[in-house]
Amino acid sequence: MKCVVATNNQHKLKEMRDIIESKLELISLGELGIDADIEENGKTFLENSLIKARAICKLTNMPTLADDTGLIVDALNGAPGVYSARYAGVEHDDKRNREKLLRELQSVEYNERTARFETVISLVFPDGHYLTAKGKVEGFILFEEQGTDGFGYDTLFYSSELKKSFGEATSEEKNSVSHRGRALRKLLELL
């Protein structure tokens, strides 16, 4: 089945393709010549993923896959949450987002730096039918960046399962335990 991915984030697109390309043929917005900037004004990951998927599905009349992902830090009462990509005020400025996170946690001890990534994936069909799936991964926020791979908060997120930061993990390691990987695999089971 061909499916449009409602994202301009090339890192996210690559992860999705690596995880499920053999099951679904994923088409990027760029490959369709679409430059859409959809306002994510939902209050939950589910709302935001559905907003994006429905908008692009309506535009293309094709099944559309969208996700919304965020980092939830317990010591910050769940922040940055749905504002993860724009935590420092500017959309997708990963470096400034990481810097702000470290400032906010500077007086928090390691055992209180528990955090998780959550992803909600939505697949919307032109007839209005949709499927959703959620994935999460537990860990801690480090005191400084470790590793150079990944994107977003990966170099600060220590995976309890991998025993290293996502920034130190290979793509295969990260995808095997990641929030996005888990949500995509659950979605495939629903299909």
C-alpha cells in the first residue's frame, strides 16, 4: 500500500522507512511536490497526529501517515511534551531545545531525571477511516550530550533498555526499542 508521510522532517522520514518500508511504500511530501506547514494546535499527541494526517490526506486523497512525538520529563511536570519541537521558542531548533532542557534540569539529580519519549501514529484514509497506535520508551535525561547520531533530544536521552544514549546507538539499535518503532509496529499489526 502506498502511503504519504505528513512530515518535512527528513530524520523522521528515514526512521519510518527503515522500520516499515517493506510493509508500506512511504511517499514524502517533497516527492509529491507539497510544501505544507500544518499548525499543530492540539493539546495531545493524538490530536496533533490526526490534524496532520487529515490535512495531508484531504490534500492528496491518499492514505496518510503522521506522527506526533514528544519528550516527557517527570521533574518538569511532563514538559516539554507536545511542545518538544518548539520548546525553546523556535520550531525545530534542536540545539536550543537541548540547551533549554539542560538549564531547566541543572539542579535535578540523576535519579529524578526520569523521562520517556512518546509517539502517537495516525493513519488516515480518504474515506475518513483511521487507525492510531502509541509507542513509548523509558529512560533518563543525561547531564551532557553523549553521542553524535540521531536528532532532537537523542544525545541527552539515556535509554534504560540500550544502556546508552540514543545519540550513541546505531539506527538499528534505536529503532528496535524506540517510541516511533513501537508505534509503527503496533500500527502494522492493526493493518
